[in-house]
Amino acid sequence: MIERLSKAFHDKFKTEPLIVRSPGRVNIIGEHTDYNEGFVLPAAIDKAIYFAVSKRDDDEVHLHAVDFNEDFKGTLSSIKPVKQHWPNYVLGIIDQMQKKDLPVKGFNAVIDGDVPVGAGLSSSAALECATAFALNELFNFNLSKIEMVQMAQRAEHAFAGVKVGIMDMFASMFGKEEHAIKLDCRSLEYEYVPLHLPNIKIVLLNTNVKHSLSSSEYNVRRQQCEQGVTWIKERYFHVNNLRDATIEMLDECVLQKDTLIYKRCRFIVEEIQRLLSACEDLKKDDIQSLGQKMYATHEGLSNDYEVSCKELDFLVDTVKNNDAVLGARMMGGGFGGCTINLVKEDAIDELIEGVAEKYEREMKLPLTAYIAQIENGTGIARY
Ligand code: GLA
């Protein structure tokens, strides 16, 4: 991949680039908790975006995306969101840097990668982190990793219009080989939790569905959580987000007002608790209990938070009674993308074959499967 990219860059721009690698992510448990100031448990994976870059002598930005075989050209004095989808993740970062008065100069970049787009593995966050890291290196801005993560999050809000939490960027930037990151999304304190999965692998099953609903419904879920907090706050002044809320508070302040908002909020409060006990399971190497909690998360995401879809539900239901699968659930924002499954190593091939056959027959869609290795976060790519 790096050789291919380096060659593509050289053919186009006739110089040697700096190449940055920024990975996609999985999330073991803790879904939709980041923007409620709860905890998440993501990890960076062996699928990544590669960003090759070099300086130009003028104030233009020339981009090329290998996968789409598309170009983009723009000027630094007029950075704004564009119709073409992918350049926005790069432009959004330039915009954030300009807002911080960082002197971004002209550059050429070629983008390549193997994070499947629209699979819920955060290819967009990986591209944003890759861009931030590469420009920080190229122009010696001296930004810290956390500053770059926060810029990436703001770039997504401003240039993609989705009010995402911080999980995806944080995981891409801070990932560590064979570890998950237990991130407190309020304080941004984090702890690396060893992922001891003896004879078990993380298998991702991609529905190959990307519902157009996902970004608008995402923002709606955020608002519903905020509404719940507003009602609780009328009685409990110290509650600023669902991280501070309890089920009793929801019963008292939200249930009579709106049962839908109650369901949404209750899922979040339960999910934050579930994540905390799942971390204890991991510490005790109790993968069986962790897996049960993943199934419970899926139930909640499907029935209460209502961000699943029939294809995701089908994949989880299909593996549920299979002894080789310790846990499974939909992963990420929802309405499509992948399920994450903890599968006994020696049963993986058979499982994938069986599920693919059923999925393709019933859902009339192809199934794609990946085994995710847990890798380091954003950095200079090694040749
Ligand atoms: C998307 C968002 C994240 C997070 C997840 C759900 O991936 O980008 O911030 O909210 O959905 O957990």
C-alpha cells in the first residue's frame, strides 16, 4: 500500500512525500455514550488511511484520492465545504488550522487506504487525523495529539454537518497495539486496557448497507438526549448531561413527559454502566460476560435507541446461538455498517461461510468479513 501510494505521488508530483498512516477503529462497547460525556472503549485497527503530502510554492491545495480516482484543487484563501464528498475532511482540517491562525501553506496530497468507506469503521475520522498529523509535521505547528483530535471533531461538525462525539478521532490518534482505550469523554482522561482475547478474534461483518438516515438521525438522537437532560435539570441542578443521570431521575423527570425520550435516555444511562462493568470483565479475562454485555448493548441500540436496521439485526440474530460467538452487536453510529463479533479462532472460517450464505439469501446483499487486528494510532508510515 505504501509503495503504491509513494509511486502514485511521485508520478503525479515528481517529489518524495511525507506519508502518514491513520487507522480506522472498532469499539468494543459503549455506543452513543461519547457525546453524553460517558465512557467508550475503542481500539485502532489494521485498516488505515494513508496520506502522502509535500509542500507547494503557491497557496493552492491539490488533492488526489486513489480509490475514487478523483482530483480536487482549491485555494487557501477560500476554504469552504464543497459538493464533492471526500475533500471536505481535508478542507475541514485546513479551516480549523486557519481558525487557530496557523500559517497553512500550499500543499499536494495523495490519499489511499483500506478502511472500507461507510462501514462504520471511521474512515472519515482517520482521514481527518491523517490530515491534521501530516500538516502539523509538514509545517512544524507543534500541535499536541489531543489538539489535533479536537480539531478533527470540530472539522466534522463544520464541514460534514454531523455533530459527532470525540471517540473516532481519539481512537485513530491514540490507538495502541493490542489495547483498547477506556476513554472518559468528559475529562478526556484515558487508560489503555489490554485486550487479552485468548484464542478469540474480533470479526467484523459488514452489512454493506449505508442508510442515508444515519447523519440526520444521529443529530436527532443527540437532541433527544439533551432534551432529557433539560427536564432532569429542572429538579437536579447539578445534572449537565446523561453521564450524571440515574434511572431514578429519568423515572421521576422524563417518563411522564415523553416515553420516546425516556427510552433513548435510559439506554445511555444503562450503556455507561454496562461499559464500566465490561472493563472489569476484561480485567478478569471474563470474555463470556463481556460478550453477554455486547448482546445486551445490541438489544438496547435496536429496541430503545433505535439506530439499528434489519440487516444488522439479522447478523446479530444469526450468530446469537452459535457457541463459537461469545458476543456480537452493531457498532458505531448505526443504520448500516458492521457488526463486531468475538469469535473462537478455530471456528471463524466456518462461521463466515455460513452467515454469508444466509445473509446473501435473505437480505439479497453481499456480506464482507474482516478480522480486525488492534494496532497503533496515527503516525508517520514506516516503509
Ligand atoms: C459515530 C460517531 C461517534 C459515536 C458513535 C456512536 O461513530 O462518530 O462519535 O457517537 O457514532 O457510539
